Amino acid sequence: MALATFSLDIQSVEEVLDYPVLVSRFEQQSEQRRLKVSKKVIGFKCQGPNCIKSEMQEYRAFYVARSGALDGFYYTSPFDDEQYTVRFAPGSFKAQYSGGTFKVSWNFQVINEDEA
């Protein structure tokens, strides 16, 4: 099955970038550091714009269609304009109603192509 592309509006995005480092500590306070894996770990924390109920339901439907954190999809990062294969982080989709408008937020995790 072909992967979908996330194309709904996003008000704000925070990139979470990390490199998994293994630290070995020795006597006399010395230490050795090395990468556990050669790939960087990337995630995104996103927030949608204030929206009406039907718009909130579009975000929710996209999440439900992927079975939450089960299925991957494509997302283009605004930081490096690169397209990544991502999935929702477990339990990260949140919808809130306040003052007559809805607000949605979620997290993406970049996955390896062989995991998609």
C-alpha cells in the first residue's frame, strides 16, 4: 500500500534532533564517548492552527486512518525541506476544545524506510 502524505496545516513545529551516544566512565573521571548508531534520531512536535470542528475532524481522521502509531506516512520538514517517513508517536495526538475553537497537537517520529 502506498504511503499517504501529511498535508494538513501546521501552526508550529519543533524539531527534536539527537544522536544516541554511549558514555563509558573510567577511573580518574575519564570517559569515552561513541555513537550507538550512525544515524541521527529526529522527531517533530507539531501544533495545528485554531480550527472549527470539521477541521479538527480532518486531523483526527488522518490519525485514525493510520491506526495511531501503527502506519507510516510522508512528512516534509520545514527545517531542511527533506521528506521523511514518519509515524505518530504513541499516544501523542491531542485535541482540545476551548472558547469555541479546537486546537490539535501531535508528535511525529522519523522511521527507517524498512520499518514503514
